[in-house]
Amino acid sequence: MIGISADFDPVHNGHVKLIKKGRNIAEKTGGEVVIYLNKDYSANHAPFFADYEARCEMAFKAGADRVVPIEGLHHCLTLAYTVPIRIAMMIEDGVVDYVDAADVSTAKIQKYASSFVKRGIFSGIPRNLPNRNVIRWFAVNEFLYKKYKRKMRFHIIPELKIGRKISGRQIRSKIIENNFKIPDEVKIVLPESTVKILEKEIKRGNIPGKRDTETITKRLNTYSRPNLLNIAHINANAADAIVKGRRYRNEDQIWASLRMAGYGPVLTRLAISSVEQNVTRKEVFELIKHYEAEGIIPPDQTVESVIERAWYVASEIEKGIKSSDAHEMFRKGKRGSNFPKTIDAGMHLRSFEVEDLEDGMDALLYVDKQERLRCQIRTKTRKIKSPLKLPAKHATYLRLLIDSHFIPLSVHIIEKKEGMRVRIVIGK
């Protein structure tokens, strides 16, 4: 089998070259050209311009033998996680040859990839590296050799350029700007079959695909800080910016708030997709754990490693080390003592509030607008909000876990000899 992983939104002449390269390999090996096509969300966590059925038709018209849908990943996980999952799927399906395009040589890509293979972590690939996602695919393919004792052969062809690289984003933008008529400057970079399919889909009103803005804005306008932090890929700064930016009526306003929280374009799209699908931290945590059990997730990206990193960094900060330096030390292999999986915190309560509390009662954790860790407890008669009393290291540890985007923290009230406490359980 010859595999190509893509959005194909839409199929352009650069994609046709990929498929033709796949066909050339197939003629020699007797294999079939299979497109692993992202279905529900793009690799960059956005809704598609053309729907899955239309993009499938484009792929077949361009010469593909078969299309396999990839779904349920790109509104939950970053590329550092989805790439290992997709490569594992392809290897398990029997893909032997993989075709991609890049504007640097295969030798250079292999050189760049080797450092990430050694570290066993595929997030944080510098933006200044050329074709960094191809580098990630190379590195993960090497990493998964340990599991499968085989890997895909990579065939890298030059990126097709007409003046500059052909971009699906630019194609979509120009069609929109031209009032959904395909301009000649776009037609020259599209196969005739794609033009016909796009025109048909535009006529039917299927283009462009849209988000469920009503659901997204309703959630962001009404969810409390604790409920916002329960959504995957929403950290404390994002929750604060979302609350401050209310009321939302369109996606541009949401983007403005998330950018204020320090989110880049890719993370912004992922966060909005998670809100749209109501993806919880626990769902993402369990999804990663599932693929960990399959041996697909690199060691430094496991949930245990993410939690261990938070404890290590909190411990180093307590010693006076800068957070950025502590993170880098961890990446280079430094480790500390075993991290706690449960933390008990005190509260600031009035006597009548204490009387309302019961052992085992659920609570919620959040960060208030003054950057303080708080809990929220809903009793039979009232809602109680209290700052948490914690050692500085434990407070930093919990804040780092909140900002991890997917580590869940379950919270409940326990009765101890010294009084009522909040028990925070990490990873549940």
C-alpha cells in the first residue's frame, strides 16, 4: 500500500503530483494508493471548506484507489499526538510507502528529525525549521519502528510552486473574496475535476463548511470559570479572557479573547473546536491513555510525564529557578522526587458555611481573576466559593496542571480531624 495523509481542502495540482508519485510506486509494487483523509476537522483543527464526500470525490478523480477517513482526533489533540496515531494506523493497515512534499531534501529532513527521535518528544518543533510537519512525520516513523519493527518508506517530492507554494488556505480565501466564483488565477492551480466538484458544491450551498457558532457562543457566554476549565485546551488565562470578553456574538470576538490569553492561531482553533464539541479534559486524558497502552505515544508525551513535569518545575521554582529554565532542564532529562497524586487543601470558610459541608461532597477547582486558586462547592442551600490554603509549591503544581490543557483534576470535600478539607485528585 502507498499512503498519503491529507486534508485535500480542496485537491489542487500539488496534491495531484503526490497521487501521481503514488501511482508510479504502485505500478512497480502492485500496491494501491490510499488517501488517509481527515474527516470531521482539519489537521489544524478547523472545519472544512468542502465536506468529506466532496473531498473524497476529488481524491478519486485525481487517481486515488481508496480513501480512509480519519476522525475523532483533530478537535481533541494537537499534532504532537495525532501524528503518532495516524502513522500507527497506516502501518497497521499495511502502508509500506508514504508520499509527501517538501521544499528541502530528504537528507536534511532526516537530519532535523534525528534530534527529535533521540529526545522522544514531537511537540515544540521550532517554527523556523522548514517543513516542520514533514520533520515530525519522519521522526515519529522512526520512533514507531521500536513497536512495529518496520516503518514506512518515505518518498518526498518537491512542493509544487507557481511563483510561490500552492496553498489551500489561499485558494479558499480567493474563492470567498470572489463571491464564491472560482477566479481564473485559482483555476490554473486546480485540476478540472476539482473545479467542477467545487462549483457543484457551491451551487448546492455546501461551501464553506461552518462551525456551530450558536452552540459555541452560548457555552462561552454562560459557562462559569470552573466549567470553562473543564473543557480541554482552555487554560486559566483563556478562561479569564473568555469571561472578561463576554458577550460573544461571533467567532472573531472569541479569537480576540483567546489571542489576548496568548493563544496562537492553531491553539485557538483547537480550543474553539473543543468548545464546539464540548470535549472535556477527562476525555482527552483517557484518549491519550488509550494510545499510551498501545505503545503509540512517545514517553515524554505521556500523561504521567506531563504531571511529573509540573511537579518538577514547581519544585525547581521553589528553589528560585526560573520556570522556563526548569522546563528546559526537564526536557534534557532532569527529574525529581515522585509527584503527589492527591493534595489536601484548607479553605477560608465562615461558620455557617462549614455547617453546610458534608464528607464526599463534590467541588470544582478554578483560578479567579486575581490569579488565586479557589474551589466552588454547591450545597443544598448555597454556593460556596473559597480560596485554597496550600503551600506555594503545591499551588504552583496545581496551576501548571490546570495550564496543561488536558490533565483533569477531580475535587471533593473530605472530613479530617483538623476539619473539612478539599481533596484534589490528579488525573481523575
